[in-house]
Amino acid sequence: MMVSDEVVAVFPSKFKDGDVRVVYCPHNRTYELRYAVLLGSQVGSRRRLVWSAVAFDACDYVQVAHMLIDARALADMLLLERC
């Protein structure tokens, strides 16, 4: 996260560490969805929490609308089911 980046919205989740953040990056003129994903190990039951981000063009209103729909859907999704 750059110094000039700002969190413009947080979609709360009922799951631990499940909140989804919408961050505006003025240097790229993009919005980013930032959220946690729980990765399971193929070999054992070890799981780890990693952070993921997806960028959307802030000047494309269709992308922004889809981003908000995705943010709400991700907040309602189990961390293990997220990609």
C-alpha cells in the first residue's frame, strides 16, 4: 500500500478476517479489492491466511459497479472458498 492510497469502503464479513476493503490508488487511478484467502495444504490440515488484491479502472464505471458487487459477494463467502 502506498502512502497516498486510501481505504474508501469496508464490507464487513461475519467470518474472522473476512472483511473486504476497497482501496483507491490515485497514482494508478485504480480501485483495488483487498481481502483475505485461507489456503489449505494438499498434504495436511495446515492452513494459512494470505492477502489477495484485484484492481479495477476507476474511470470505467461498469468495472466499478462490478467491483462493488464482487466486494459484497466476497464478504459473504467463506475464506476457504475465495480465490
